[in-house]
Amino acid sequence: MLTFTLAAALAATQPAAATPDPDIEARVSRVLAQTPMIDGHNDLPYALARAADGAVDDIEAGTPFMTDLERLREGQVGAQMWSVYIPAATTGDEAIRTTIEQIDIVDRMVRSYPHTLGWAHDASELVEVFADGRIAAMAGIEGGHQIGGNLAALRQFKRLGAIYMTLTHSRTTGWADSATDDPVHGGLSDFGRTVIAEMNRIGMLVDLSHVTAEAMHDVLDVTRAPVIFSHSSARGVTDHVRNVPDDVLARLPGNGGVVMVTFVPQFVSAEVKAWSEARSAEQERLEALYPPIDGEPRPEARAAWEAWQEANPAPKATLADVADHIDHVARVAGHDHIGIGGDFDGISMTVEGLDSVDDYPDLLAELARRGWSDDNLAKLAGGNVLRVMLEAEMVAAAMRDAPPALDKAPLAD
């Protein structure tokens, strides 16, 4: 049954018309029992690095985070792409070393809980781990600065379990423009195109979350393999630079890629986005009006800030907002090009109804109530991402005889 369902999800067949079902929870549970729920982005490794010095011996249940193993099981998660994030200000050889430390946290998680987690270096291993009743673990490099401008580091990260690399994080690198920084390259530089070709050659997924729209188009122009957006939503619903514009969504059927819709409140709710911008503006105003003394906020600034917060309580994004983004991607790109990338433990605010990793079934239930068929729910949950992984592996196999690229970035980033 597992093999048949996964094959159907990967075949990109036309979805059947949704039929009303009195027991939505049973439908969702059945889908997630047959197709692995693959989440594209979770920052627990970095949360552990900050809060527990990288210790992984207490994540079975009851953690102070949005993630633990018990809640992953309750959420019927079948595979997790763990972000191995490091700050964008960390560059060069230090970035390579720190990234290895982050991958080591994931590796120790897997080795410490072998009955729950198992490494998956490709699609077949993912399916095997899922069939064994465990959660497949993969790593995702969250920023091109992490390779230090060195393609040798890129190749070795892939060997260590990194299934994808996000081309930038919050800062523009020496070869790709970040959506939240000043653009330099008009998208990608020549070395950036070399990076994409090398990722295609080794079978590493290209992640376009965090980059400018111009960089998205540049990648779609040159990549031979499908891309992912590991944690982004739809700009046509919420006009945020971290979201994917409709003209990029419209190109995904030609590329085969997948947008893994995220739960970041300011990405999925225009109201939360406006509040976040107002909060940042007020913080800047108070810092200019009452400059800190020896790095500490002045009492006047604290009082004014508390008054602003009381007068401007934070609005809440909702599960329905996230479902709206998923529906929008389905309308523009098609049901074959959607996935889920929650960004749990990488966010300070959560979406109402999606507070931790045990809540994924509730999102699928909302979509089922909106008329989604079981086939399309399976594609969203993980079938589309499995197809992308398989297609990227096929591209790498076709490029097997191509020599490794030996170029280095003109700037060490």
C-alpha cells in the first residue's frame, strides 16, 4: 500500500474531485500513514546550540521548544529537513567550521534516538526510514555564506547529509542577492551560476527561500533540476519580500519545483506584517530619541516602549491564513508544486492553530474541509517533495561524468 500510494503521489496525476467525508481526521490520518509528511525547515538544531550548548539528550518530550520527538510523532511527521543555520555575519572558514558543528548536532540527534530518527541521504532512504516507522532526518544549509566561497565545502556538506542549500540568508553574499539586503548582482553572479551547476551535479536541492525575485528567475533560467522554497509563502496573498511572487510561481510547472509554505506570522498575515513594521519603526524612533547608555536602554525608552506595546497588542495570524497561501499556490502553480516548511523554532511568534510540530494534521484537515482530495493532500504532505528529490537525483546521475567545479568565489563569503 505504501509503495502504491507513493508512486501515485510521484506520478503527478490529475487530482480526483474531492468527495465529502464525515470523518476528516480519519482521512488525514490515512493520508499521513501512507505518504510521509515532509517538513522543509525546522531550526531545533540552532535552538539546541543556543540553549543547551548543543546537547541532544533531552528532546524526547516536554522540551521548552516548539519541537520534540513526541510531538513530531503526534503530528505524524514522516521526514524532517533540519536547518543547520548559522548567522549570516559568520563567513569564511569560520562559517564552514560552525556549519559542521550544526550538522553534528543533527547527527547526534539521529544517533541518540535510533528508534525514532534515521538519516536519509536520498529519496529511497527517506522512504525506507518512513516504512520502518521512523522519522527520516535530513539537513538543510540555510545560507550560501556557509560554504565560505568554496565548492569543496559544498560537496562535503552533501556527503554529511545536507539535502539542500538556501542560496542566501539575510545578507547578500559574494554571488547571490538576498531579499532582505541590498542587491549587488542583479540576482546571481557568474560564480553563483557555477554554484547552481555544481549543486545540480551532486544532487543537492537549490533552495530559493531568502533570495530576491531576480535571483529566483536567474536560477530558474539555468538549473537543470527542480528547485524548492524550503520556507516561503505567497506574495500574491501577503506582500512580503520573503514570499514568492506570482510570476515565479507561474514558472514552477516548467521547472518542477515546490514552494514549501511556511508558518511565519508576518509572511502569512498582512496585519501581522504591518504590526511588525510599526514595531521596528517605533524601536528605531525610541533608540534615536533616547540613545542607549553603555549599551543599555534608558529608563525613558523602556517606559515608552512598554506604553507602545500596551497600546498596540500583537495581532494573530491563523491556520486559515496559512491555508489561504497554500490555496493561492495551488491556483497559480498547481497542486504538484506545493509543500510545507513550518520554520518551527526559527520563529518567535507562532500562527494560531499551528503552535508546534504536532499541529500539521490540523492544517491538512482545514484543506480537506475546503475540498482538497486525498491525492492532493498527499502531494502537499510529501509526495511533491519526494518527486523533486527523485528528479534531482536523476539530473545528478545524468551529470555523473562531469568533473567537479574547482572555482572559488571572488570574495570569501
